[in-house]
Amino acid sequence: MGFLHRHDGPDGTRYQMREKLFAIGDDFWVETEGGERAFKVDGKALRVRDTFILESPSGEELFKIQEKKLRIRDTMEIEHDGDTVATIKKALVTPFRDRFSIELEGGGELSTKGNIVDHEYEIERDGNKVAEISKRWFRVRDTYGIEIAPGENDALILAAAVCIDEMAER
């Protein structure tokens, strides 16, 4: 739990994200708390093909989420080089608390805990927190923050958070 309370320390990286990324048609930079451009969302792909593409700052495609995969209710897939690397599934627990599981193709599963709709939740692996999502850190409209523990695949966690944001809207 310690890494979440230290501000800008070496333990975790905090990113600023836009809500409802599938609805925007512009290129969007995912920035660190310090304003450094970390990942890019290809808005052209969003607009033309309903495809969310997360790129490195140099333009390398890291992960792809395609609208066609969304036809299966309450499931989204994240691809890398044409292979599915993670499947996000929505499991209703109570009327007000959605839960999501993130199944990793390499084995293992992440799960969410908290208030998804209000962007106040955690992503866990075996009870250990790997990321925290909160609107409290950034006082910017329609944005939320994601703080990711060291040693995680930051791009994959960000892509999963975009899926969760998109699915929570339905």
C-alpha cells in the first residue's frame, strides 16, 4: 500500500488519462504527472475504425482494442501484434458495484475493487495492488489518474483501464 501515498517517488508512476477515450477522435497523449508524454492514443484509428491504438512516443504500436471485439457483451480484448494478450470481462456483483477481471494470456488474472463508475478503484493481482485509479489527483475535467506499481506493464494496465472505462459506460 505504501507506493500510493508517496508523491512522485521512485515506487510508482502516475499517469493522467482522459475519460471516454473511444468517444474522442483526436490524437491524445497520456502524460505522466510531471507532464511528460508517455503514450499516444491514435485518434485517427478511433475515428475511422473504432479502434483504440496505444502507441509509444516514437509511434510504435503497443496495444490495440477493436470495436468489432466489443460485440460480445461485457467482454473486450487487448491485442499486441495480432495476438490477444488480455481479456477484460465484466461481472456484476451488486447493482452499484461492477467488478472486472483482466485475464492475461500469459497466465494470471487481475481484478478490480472499488467504484468503477466514479473512477475510484484499484486493480489487484492475488490481493496485491498493482494500480490505483482516482479522480482526486488531477483537477481537470473528464480526466482521471492511474498510478501503477513498479515492475508492471504500464501500457497494458492503461489499455485495460480504457476498456473498463468504456464498458462501465454501457
